[in-house]
Amino acid sequence: MKRFLVALMLCFVSITLVYSQEYKVENGNVVMEKVISTEMTIEQAHDALETYFAGTYKDSNRTNKLNSPTHLVYVGIYADLERFSMGVWQINANHNIDVLFKEGRCKVMISCDIADVTSGANTINYKFAEYVPFTESYKMSTGAPKSSVTKAGIELVKRMNDTMLGIEKTLQQKPAAEEDW
């Protein structure tokens, strides 16, 4: 029994450390922000991230909201963060990715504001940052169990972290040499 409790505590501590990516709650949003150094020029970094987003989002024409030479904004949904009531209901999250380019670096901000609790045609919204695990509050009208809301929050931070790592990996690549056709 002692071994089981020790193993359980170690799992909890490791999960907490893995998901303790530096996010903050700002203006009612869960936000992750990072400045990433790159060897790419502004144009190369911009093109590399457009390619990354085109592969990440199935229809980047619908998710791209701003595309200027020094600024990209994409919106999307982290689908199926958690399911409950035998899989009938699910929690999804809207997110925005805002990238500013300067020579040798990019500032990336990922923010999530609204969660959608859906079942077919029924949708109930709540602000992620106002409930567990980001606060102690749990009085909500969605009918979602506290455990599901908590798991959705943890999964949200994981997916934000995965997105940030994908962007960082893209920007850390060596600039492609110009090919002579």
C-alpha cells in the first residue's frame, strides 16, 4: 500500500511539473507567451510559420485572421479536451495565436478564453480562467462535473504547450538555402 501511495504521489508531482509551463491568467484569458530566437530572416520565419499553420490547421484560410509581413494571427479550436456523461458531452476551447516578427526573434502569444461544453446542437460557454483548475471556483451552470472541468483545464495547458513547442521547433530550423532551379 505504501508503494502504491508513493507511486501515486510521484505521478502527481511529475504531471504537475510537466504541465507547469509558464502560463498566466490575464484579462480573463489563459495566456502563454514566449520570445523565440531564430536564425531566419523575418520573411523566412513568416513563411515557415505559415507552412506550419497550414499543416496544423486543416483549413488555414479560415483560421488565418491577420497576415502581414511582421504579424500573423491565427484562431482555432482545441477540440475534445474532455468528455463526460458517457461521452455525450465534450469540452472544446477557442484559442488565438499571435506572432510578431523582428529580425532574429519572434514573440508568440497563445491565449484561450472561452470553453464550449457541447452535446450535439446544445452548447454552453464558460470562461476557462474563471473556474478550476485556474481558480478554486466551481459554481457553473454547464452541468459539467468538476473533475471534467479540471481535466479540460489541464489538457488545455498541455495543448497550448504542444503548440508553443511546435512553433519553437519550426523557428529553430536552419534557414533553407535558396535553390537554383
